[in-house]
Amino acid sequence: MDYQETLTYLYNSAPLFQQIGKDAYKEGLENTIRLDEYFGHPHQCFRTIHVAGTNGKGSCSHTLAAILQSAGYKTGLYTSPHLVDFRERIRVNGIPVSQDFVIRFVEQHRAFFEPLHPSFFELTTAMAFLYFAEQKVDVAVIEVGLGGRLDCTNIIHPDLCLITNISFDHVQFLGNTLEKIATEKAGIIKPHVPVVIGETTPETYPVFKEKADSEHAPIVFAEEEQLLKQTSRNADGTYLYQTADYKDLTGELGGLCQQKNTNTLLSAIRQLIKAGYPIGETNVREGFAHVCELTGLMGRWQKLSDRPTLVCDTGHNTGGMQYIAEQLSLQTYRTLRIVIGMVNDKDISGVLSMLPKEACYYFTQASVKRALPAEKVKEAAAGFGLKGNIYPNVGAAVEAARKDAAAEDFIFVGGSSFIVADLLSLNN
């Protein structure tokens, strides 16, 4: 099989959450443990940092990886979902896993894993750990797929756990209260391993505190440390941060949510230094200022063109959309045009209720089975006074928005990671 045939095989033989949602979710670590034993426990060959949370875990994972790379570590990075190519999920020093490795993994090991019927994520996690071991990485930043307690990344014993925040997402698996969701995320907290919590609510704080205490894990609440003192904007849209440890720290990622992420990361960096990681000020500056170049991060308030301005963002739940809606309100434009689509397991009403009524909407759907039909998005949007037309795919919707737009207009594309993925695929 060539690379494309191998991917087709993986997508068809192992259920892909990205495509089909809940039917791909497998609760429990049985398959993960069997795969790990078969491959000889590859995750024990390198140090790890474990990152969970409802929003911000991707940005935090990439930024930590960028800082570690700058500090001279050979750094693995495992994230999900991918936007354009499967290989984005597994990187070493920002370079995606080779097509040859993906092909070889399937060819050499399918006889073992096929009878297990693993999920796509179980299989790709095993692939990532094996690749990092083969590549002899020093450290790997591992992003949780879903939840924490039963996530198949949770077999690692990291040097640091990081939980960004908790809001409502994947409630059908993780529970319908913030306490229940926090309990699942807190499942990554390990005995005696320091944990940094980015944001809390009155419901989630005691959950994290009790779990950390029961594991004798030192816990740091970034909101209490508050190492980020002041934030301003540079002319190019990047952030300029004044922090307790670094003056005039430039952050490349421009989304409003990055202020919270930065405060969380500053606490995490302190903990890593405390754990013996020789991270210097230059490394922190380099990582924050060049995270996209160093790690290949895409889709975080990413500007794709000027005149008209076109920005995309993967924020897709109420927690993420809260920041996007606020950021849209701060833009200057003649007309705001929003290309939006969602998937069928999100709180569509919660997201749509935050969006501006005065914008022109282009309702569409992503090229995944979980996509909510554009007609349903439009129908739901009408209940919130949002008006616009339906387009069969992201390409058609964006083309229509560009055609309608004047140079002074602002086009936003989002609502789902998969809408952004389809957009970025058009530009590839």
C-alpha cells in the first residue's frame, strides 16, 4: 500500500472519532495496554509532559514543544485532530512523521492489531509512542485526546501534568456537569507528579484539589500565581506580555484566549525549571514568538489574507466561541461575514447565541460524517436572528464570501475544527 491507501485502510478499519463521533469512542484502556505491551512500552524510553483541558490544550502543547525545542531538546509532539494531513498529529522538532513510517507501521503490525479492533486514536497513540522511541526523542508533549482518566494517552508517567480549563464539551462521554467533566480530566493527575491548573470554577476547583491531594501531587493554580501582569497588542497583531519572569514577551498567537493560555504556560514553565529542565529566558522568548514555525501549529486565529481580511479559528464549543465572539467585536470592518458550520454533537444553541446578529452568514458543512447539515445550522441560527444563505461545502461558502466582500470587510471562518480543516486543505 502507498501512503494514501494506508490512510484509507486506517480510516476504514479503525473507527475515526473525527469522522463518526461517539461510535468511535472506546472506553477503557484494555486495548491501549495490550498495544503498549506488544510494542515493548515505548513511552518509557523518553520523558513526557501531559496536557488536558477543554480548550487551549493544543496551543499550550505546541508552545511548550516550541520552548523545549529552543532549549535543545529533541521534542516529540502528539496532538489531535489533524487539519490537513494525518502526519500533523505526530511530530519531532516540528517535522511530521514520515509517510514511510506510517506505511511500515501498518504493514508490519496489522496482523497483531486487527483482531483487537482498536479505535483509530488507540492505534495512532501506539504509533506515536513507537515513533518517538525510534526517533530517540528526549521529551514528548502529549495532548489528551478526550477526557483524561480513560484516554489512551493516560498510560504515561509524565514529569508535569497540565490541565488548561473545563467547559462543556463531549458531555455524552464526560458527563453533563462541570464537576463530572473535571473528574475525568483530573484522571491524568499522577502520584507525586506536579500539576498546573490553568483556570477553575467554583465547581472544578475542589475536584482538582482533592485529586491532587489524594495522589500527593504538588498542585499549582495559575490563576492564583497570576504570572501574567499586563497585555498589549503589537502593530502586527501579536501580543506583548509583561510577566513576573519575562519583560516584553512577544506571543505570536493572536487569539484573545491566548492571554489565559499564556498565564497557564508561565506557571508550567516555572514547574519544568523546578523539575530540572534547563529552560532559559531566550528559549521561552523563542518558543512564544515562533510557535507556528517551530511546531507547524495552524488554525488559531490564523490570518489567511488581507483586503478583505480572512481569519479562521478552530474554537468550536461555548468556551472557545466566547473568546471568538469577543474578538470579532474588537475588529474594524465595513461588513462582517461569517462562514460557519458545526458538527452534530456540539452545543449548537450555546455557540450560535454568542454570535453577532449584524453579520452576513454563509452556512455550510464540513466534509465529515459528523457534520451538521447546513440547512439545520441555518434553521437553528434563525432562532438567534442570524441570517444568511446555505452553501454545499466550505470552498463554495468562502468563495461566495470573498465575492461579496469589499476590501474593508472581515471574513471569519469557523464553528468547527473540520470547517477550518476544509479551508486549509483548499489552500494546500
